Amino acid sequence: MRDSPTYWSVAREGVETVLPTGNWLGAGEAAVLLGVLVLTTLGTLALFGVALIAARRRRSRPYTVLTVAISLLVVRSVVGIGTVLGRVPMVVHHLVEHTTDLAIAVLILAAAYLVTGATGS
């Protein structure tokens, strides 16, 4: 049954904790989602590589800030893969994903501000 929660246990340092994971994904859906996440991770890694090269060549703050923002896209993809594989709990997934969304937006705005300055010119 899809709506009933499932549980997995974590044993660390002699203490066992039972955490709800939810039965939110079927095997076929997981395979497709994992494939998509692998492709997006490879794409964001390639984009991050290009951004690193550009930031190194330009040596400017806006390029560096955008490179950090792009690195957070890689983090999001890796967390997504970890969630599909059952390594990252859904609560952690949502906290990381939404926090990185905010950080990416702030970094992009900061890069735009650094390029244009306070005057907007």
C-alpha cells in the first residue's frame, strides 16, 4: 500500500533509531527518476566545470559568486540521488533543496548587484 509509512532503522554507535521514510516511490518510478537525476547531475557538473574555468580566467567576484551558485545545483542533484536511493531522508531532502533554492537566488542577485553596482549603471 502506497499511503502507509515504511520505516528503516539506523544503528550508529550502539544506538538504533527508527526513521519514517514513506512509501512514496515505486520501483519503476525510482529507476526513471534515478536516470533523470544522474543526467542532471552530469549536466550540472559539466556546467560547474565551465563556470570554474570562467571564474579562474576572469578572476572577478561576480564569476566566483555565480560559480558557487552553480555548485549548489550540483549539491541539489546529489541530494536527490541520495533520496531516491534511500540514503537521504525526505525531511533532510526538503530542507537541503529549499535552502539551496534560496541560496542560489540570493547568490544570483548578489552577482547581478556586483556587476551593476548600487547605481544600476
